[in-house]
Amino acid sequence: MSIDVSSELRREVRIAAARRDQSLRDYVIEALTAQLRQDRAAEQERAAIHGASDPVLTELWDNPADAVYDQLEPQPQPR
């Protein structure tokens, strides 16, 4: 895998890895793994409260007045 990042971001990541006495590779893998774990947990949480699993929620959420929310794009979560 190869990605282009700004020189500032690269510098910050290299410093962060050095502070943890990790290689750049190990630091990035650890960060990606943690983010994926967080994303999976959030997805499981959303699935757990999704209307398909609860008829009451389906009735509340699946209606014309609520349809505008189906068009919204997910926003990044602050850390």
C-alpha cells in the first residue's frame, strides 16, 4: 500500500512513531488497526439500533418526514 501525505503529516507521524519507539510501518499499522476496530464497533452499534431490528423504530424512522435524514452524508467524528 502506498499513499501520499503532506510533508507536515509525514513529519508528525514520524515523530509520534519515534516517541513510541516504533517504526513508521508499525505505527501506521497500529493506527489503521485501531481505526478499523473503532469503525467496526460503531457499525455494530448502528446495526443494533437499526429500525430493521425493531418494528417500533422502523415505524418511527421509515416515514416521509424522516426521509430527509436518509440523504445526509456521514460526518467524521471528532477524536
